[in-house]
Amino acid sequence: MASASLTVTAKGQVTLKRELLDHLGIRPGDRVDFEKMPGGEVRVRAARTVGSIDKFLHALDGKVTAKTPLTIEEMNEITAAGWAGKLAEQ
């Protein structure tokens, strides 16, 4: 899909087609970010949760324990999950 043309409702709303939502990786309940660009253009992208150093450090604060030492790959996964805000609070 190179481009799409949408109709604006009387309320000023548009509905994004499923193909476009799939392309953006957006599912029901997800949020969408719009950024105004020069020349009357708008950038549309899936809103992503921004991680924090607190979420990252949670893996190192003693609340998470392992029976065996973690591999580098496991540490990388924990790091990525922490920065993405995907670690569960204890």
C-alpha cells in the first residue's frame, strides 16, 4: 500500500484501514502518535512505551533472584525489557 485516501466524517474523524494499522504494528487498545511536519504533512506511528532507568535497575536491585548465573543473552533480554517498561513490579 503506497498511499491511502481517507474520508473525514462530520465530527472531523478518520478511520485507519486495517492494512495500515497492521503495517504500523498497532492493535486494538494501542495508542497512535501524530507529529506535525512542515508543509502540512503529518507523521503517524505507533506510540511506544518509554522505559526508565528505574525499570532497568529493578533487575539489579535484589528483587529478582536467579538460581544460576545469568547468561549474557539473558542479561540483554532483561535490560531490553526494563528499558521498554515490560518488567513486572514486585
